[in-house]
Amino acid sequence: MADDDVTDDDDDDDDDTGDDDVDPAFEPGWTADPTDSPYSGFGHAVAGGDQFPETDREPVTVTWHDSCHLGRASGIYEPPRELIKAVPGVDFVEMESCGDNAKCCGSVLTLIKDPETAHDLGKDRLDEAVAAGADKVLALCPCCEFQLRVSADKRDVPVEVQDLAHFSAAALGYEFADPHPEVRAQWAVFEAMIALMTPRGFAELMGTMWPELIDAMPLGMGGMMRTMGKIPGVLGVMRPMFPILFPRLLPMMMPKLMPAMLERVAARVPMPDYMAEQMPEMMPEVMGNLMPHMIDDVVPLVTEPMIDYLEGHDAA
């Protein structure tokens, strides 16, 4: 901005757009550097500038969880530690396994495939924090934070898990709501969906809708199955055919079965409104991706209950 464009007039100041103070990210032609570090690097710069004020709060002992992506994958270890150590009133302690040797929190694939094992892995990590004398475990990865909070709840580990940005911003005087209630609420949804999307969970779901499932069978097979159920021993003879028939029939049955399935899922999963609204579009795609990998495990779990249903109920 040229000198002759600048005046001392208060009215002009009110209309001044402050071009000199515009963040470079908003300037035309600016592009991001794909090698920019995570926010812990920015926080490291803040700490280097001595921008954390002194505090009269109670001292706190914290430790740092080296997330797999940030640590082993990206090689970033020291910046978050230096940021933490720059906060007044903080005593930083290391867990027994840290840096390249840090233990995984047990999230993502483990949490989805085997939640109980994931809780045990999370407890193992949190126990190290307790042994080190930490009041809080700080982390940067949202998946790690979620997993460690859930593990602390599930395995009764007395240590708080806090996001590094939350911790650092609080040291600068900012206040944020406690995320733990929302984490617990979201986990209830996640946990119920995980249990449902397992062979046993899906078999139990199918067991709540035998009438709809039989009616959805194509080519008049539902009526035929009901008739055979009235003849003692016939369905038992057909039992070896079910592993062959079900994988072929289920994709054809799903469109007719989906309304009942959505109703039963809604009754089992305490989902928020936004998720319930998305389920009619989301569920068919989820089942289309999941069932080819799960059907061989589901069939043995549903065969006997379906035979019991057909043999014990008259056709509608």
C-alpha cells in the first residue's frame, strides 16, 4: 500500500481492509507446501518464542504417546516433546516404550476386528503412563485419542487422555469443553455397529426377521421352504445345500429385506439423527461390501435357527 494512500482519518481506518495483515494463505497465487509438518511443529515454534504465560495452576505430570503415523511413519518425535516441556507448570515423563519403540494404541483394524483385544492393547499402553507417574497422556492422532479414552473407560485405567492442541491452547488461556462425554456417546454407536457387522452379530440380526427373510426369497422359494418345513426331516436333508444357496440368494433378497433390516438396526444401535438419516443410503452399500467376505461364516450360524423357525411356525 502506497504512503499517500494512508491517512489518519478514523473513518478511513474503519473501512481499512488491513491488507498488510492478511495471512499469506489468503493472498492470490498462494499454494500450500505439501511438506508442511503437523501442528506440533507450529506449536514447537510457539514454544520457541516463549509465548506460554506463567501460570498459578496446579503442576501436572504428563507423558506423550508416539502415534504410529506421526512417529514411525513420519519420524516426528522431538517437536511435540519440546512443545510440552515449554508449558509452565508441566513435569514431562517418558513411558517405558517411546520413540521408535513406542507401543501401538491398538486402534483402527484391531478395534474394528476385535474390540476386546483393542481394549487390552490400549490398557497396556495406558498402564505404562500410570507406571511413569503421569496424570495425563497427551496425543495428536484422533484415532489414538479415541482408542485410549475408550480403553481407559473399558479397563478402568485412572489416567486422562488429552489432545495436544487442547492442552497447549489451555496453557495459552483458552477454554474448551470436555470431549469425553461426546467420545463415550460416539463409542456407544460405534461399538453397537461393530458388534452388528460381525458374523455372529449379523446372524443375530437375521434371527429377528425370519418372516421377512423367508418372504424375500426369490423365485417362490419362500413358499416352498415354508411347505417343506411342515414335512418332518426334509429341511434337515437340505441342510448341506444351504452354504451353496445362501450366497447366491442373499444378494437378490437384500432389496426386499432392507426396510426390515433398517428397522431392526435402528432398534439395536443408539444412532444420532444425522446417522439415521444416512442409513437408507449407506446400509445397502455397507452390506454389499461386507457380505461377500462374511457370508461363509454367517451361514452355519443361521442354518439351525432358520430350520427351527420353519419347522415350528405355520406359513402365513
